[in-house]
Amino acid sequence: MTLITLSRGQSEIVEYLFRPLPEPKLRFTVPVGPRGFGKTFVSTSVAALAVRELESLDPSVPNKNISILCGSYSQTTDIFYPLMRDSFGLETMA
């Protein structure tokens, strides 16, 4: 498992998304922040947490799919995938 450091603002986003709720109210989320905030990094962190959480579920649980939407194919291959591979060790799942 990789140890990462998030800023206070990034941590607030992650805590908000993974807080316990009486019922799920969020289906799709998008981080909004200024240039240099680390939106891609925090999105990748959230995706990595979700993958780890899904891995821990019983194999009989259906629908364990995570979709990542990027603006273009080159953003996926040049930015997002290397981040998943190098920072989070998820090359087999991405």
C-alpha cells in the first residue's frame, strides 16, 4: 500500500466522499478547484480508495465497476494512467 499526502482541501474532498451516510445521495462527483489544486491527483486517490474498497468485498457482490472519465484519450494515457501505475500501483486494474 502506498502512503500519499493530500492537502487540507484535498483531504476534505476525500472525507466528504467516503463519509458514512444513512443512504447514498451522491451518484456522480466532480472535484472543482483552481489550477494547481491537484484535481487529477485527488480524483486518482479517490479511485484508488474505491478500488481497494471493492477488492475487500465478498466475491459474490455484483457490479464492481468503476468508470473514470477524462477529457481526452491522451489525458487518460499521458496523465491518469501513469499516476495510477506509479503512485498507486494499480497498473493491473487500470
